[in-house]
Amino acid sequence: MAHYMIEFKYGIDNIKGLVQKPENRTTLIRQSLESFNGKLHSFFYAYGEYDGVLIAEFPDSESCTAFLLMVTSKGGVAGFKTTVLIDPEEATRSMRRAGETKTNYRPAAT
């Protein structure tokens, strides 16, 4: 299963709703992820460009995309940025493969 870092922004209506009726949304988010065969690892609110971040695991990118489309279609977020996370063992295998694989690739204009 692949891990994803999902940074999200709330719209003004989302912020108003949370201020008017504060709630811990962790259980709801966990259950929603599980509906798409995902697993929530971490959920945090944040200062800065994004209002919060999730670290989640999905069996494939289609499941992650479907979850994000569902949330967005219901007005749950005003925007998000998703980053695929690569564990160190997979990264090491990729580095080894990059060094061992023979190709005819060359940089442009060389």
C-alpha cells in the first residue's frame, strides 16, 4: 500500500462551521478513508498555506483519488495538495535500479 501526505485548505464556510460547532473530525475522516480501503496514520491541523495534513495509506492511487474527489465534491475542502511518500527501503531500491539500468537517455542540448 502506498502512503500519501494530503495537505488541505478549508473554505470560509468550513471555517465558519467549525467555529460555530467545534468538533474533532478524526473519527469521521478515519471512517471515510476506510470506505475507500484507506488507513489514517496521522491527522493534524496546521498554520500556514494549508489548514491541515493527513498521512494516509491507500492500496492504489485510484482509491486515493476517489477519496479526494468525494471530499471535494461534498464541499469538504477548498483545495488540497497530495504527495506520494516513499519509504527509505523503496527509495534505496530505486537508487540502485537507476544506477544499474542502461539507457540511451541524455540531457537536452548535449
